Amino acid sequence: MVKSLIPVQSPGDSADPKCMGRIVELAPEAFVERLLARGQRRAWIRTDPQSGRVRASTPVLEELADYVEGQTDPERRHEAVFLGVGLETRALFGVFVHRTQRGQAQGGVRHWPYPTMASFLRDGLRLSRGMSRKCALADLWWGGGKALISRLPGDGWRDTDVRRKIYAELGDFVSSLCGVYVTAEDVGTTPLDMVEVHRHTRFATCLPTEIGGSGNPSLMTARGVVCAMEGALDFLERGSLRGAKVVMEGAGNVGACMIDELLERGVREIVATEICEERTAALQDRYADRPVRVMRVEPGDHRILAEPCDVLAPNALGGVLGPKTVPDVQARVVCGAANNALSDETRDARLLAERGILFVPDFLANRMGIVACSNEQYGSVPGDPDLARHLGRDWPGSVYNRTREVLARARAEGTTPVAAANAMADRKSDELHPIFGDRARRIIEGLVSEGWERG
């Protein structure tokens, strides 16, 4: 038995709805306490298919529904958000389902600390919307989804037994959703975590090769981002990456793989930052005789974004490019692996464009992680041509060609690459799966009508 890492409700904490005021400002662990005080472990927020309004499973959570409604496009609202509390760990889980016309919602599970419910919801909404667009632009028959685990306070989540239980509970939670969402690996989640998830649900991908999965997606993600860089430079008629200087914020799993890919293409210099001291030292040793400089920085130190370069690659967490950082950027192209690199995609895309900086939208560049693991259930083929075509230049839908296509549309339409990519992706996300176009929505309707939240 894993001992709960969240304190039980204090005797003076009332379950009266009035005590739920300003739920969005609560820390996730406090929200869990309040939810449990009402005898609930599950809740949903969804867009009513008739009225188009966002509703909650219980009136006391309407504030969350209002927040979700305010964060989403009225024309393309999220279909549903499912919240759950771990039976033993009392960890907060969230599954965000954006658009499912192209198929089941798919996206990784992010395990991260969130200070408030607003930050938890905002991250899940943005990431799942990005997955809809990513799958659509990659021509995958999948919809957009994302799972979040709000990291438990303290260091208890690092304990092996606690961690195993957290991911076991997540697997049970995913299974309870009857296949509307298929989970995968993302920030804070490891391949070993995915093995534990898989023990509790069949709706999981990005599994280790030893159990029939595609393995760690980092290398494929890195290759895709480099292909997007090449497409952007070629669009600008600046040739290839040979002789270029590339600056990277973040040299984690994807960033480290990207270094090797860039060196193979003959870049002149790579400058990278990393917050993990151990990883920084390992990379410094590994590339001691190569044109690679890796520096350790403290979290929140974004000075590397001002380093003059040909290509800037934001590879860490999102939101690093905004009014405070964009004016300092000295790159011709910004193209990286981080999801939601812009703090506000409309405003910040314009800021970059006004400075003559070409921005490649993240969901256009970093698709290969989900491409590599999305169709694991169909088996693996050596040198799989269905994967290779995404990294080549013959197929019109490849990363390289689609990057050029989006950039050309933006130029022709006098808009930003973000606006052009969003419009193209949103149109493609409306295409119905040739067999199961409405199935995911019917699953959501079934969960709601059968009282899933009472389970």
C-alpha cells in the first residue's frame, strides 16, 4: 500500500460549494482535497454538442468550465476534459481531448509541477490543441489529446514504489475512458513509466522495443526538427545547414540527439544550455573535441536566446518566446523541439515577423515523436518506409516539404507562419477518419450518459 502524499482534509474544511470559490487559483493538491471532501474522485468538463457551451459534471465546478470556455476557440472548442484522483497516491490526472474527427485523441503524458488549477488546465488545453494540429499536418489518422499528472508536493514522487503506483493509477484512469484517448511518453515520463501504464491499459504507445513498442521517440523527434530547419533555410535561399551556427536552449533527450544530427550535416558551431548539471558534464565530455559548447544554466535563465546564430532551437519547455525575450533574439530562423515555444502564438509570431525572424511552428517541426509511435499496433518493419517518407523530400507531406509549403503560404497570404500553419492544420483536422470519424465523440457521449464521473 502506497501512503498518500497529500494531507487528508482538515476537520475545519467545509465541503460547502461556497468553499470552492476561485477553484482556478487553488493548487492542484488543494483542489484534490476539496474534490474528495465532496466524495468525488472524477469530474468532466465538456462542450455540449447541442448548445456549444462548456459544461461541468457538477454545478460546483462550473468555474472550471467557464475558465475552459474562456481559453478555447468558440469555433473549435475542446470536446472534453476528464479529471481524476489516484485512489492511493491522490495524484491529480487530467486527460484533454481536443478534436477527434481524424480519430482517437493521442498525445503524451506530461508529469510536471503546476502551481494552480489554471496553469494545469491551460497547459493541457494548449498541448492537446497542438496535438490536433500536429497529427493533421503529419497526415496521421489521429486526433489531438494530452494527459497531465500534477507532480505531488515534495520529493516523494521520486520514490520508485510511489512512482510505479502513480503510473499504474494513470493507466487505470486511461482505461476508464474506453479508448477515447491513447497515451504516450512526454516530459517527466520515461519508457519505464510507460511500461507500468501499459500494464493497466492497452491504450498506450511509445513503449520499449522489448515489449513490441517503437522505443524512445527522442531520436526521431530530433531528426524531424533538423529536417524542418533545412526546409526553412532552403525557403530563405540560404542553402543547407553546412557552415551554420545553431543555438539550442535545452540539451535533454531530444536536444542531445539533435547535436549528432547537426554535426552530421556539417554545422560550423553548436551552442547549447542545459539545466541538469550531470547531463551538462556528460555532453561536455562527449563533444570535447567537436565544435560544441554546452553550458549549465539555472531554470528560468533565457540569456542564450540572445546569442547570434543562424538557427535558434527552443528545446526546453514552452512559453520562452514573448515580449521580454523576442527583442533580444539574433537568429534568422527559430525552429525547435519545444511545444508552445511562444507565450502567445498570435502576438509573439507577429513580433518575430516584424523583426524579420522566420519562425517555424513547433507542431510543424516536432511531429516525428508521435509519428514514430502512433501506429505501433500495426507492427514494426526494418527501415519502415512509412516513417522514412516523413524525413525525406519526395513525399509532399514530409517535414521538409510541409515546412516549405506553410512558409510559402504565409508569404503569399501576407500572414505569419503560425497563422498559415494553424489554418491549414485546422482544415485538415476537420477531415473525418475514413472508418471511425464519429466514434470518439460517441465514446464521450457514452461516458457522460452512463455517469462515468460516479465510478
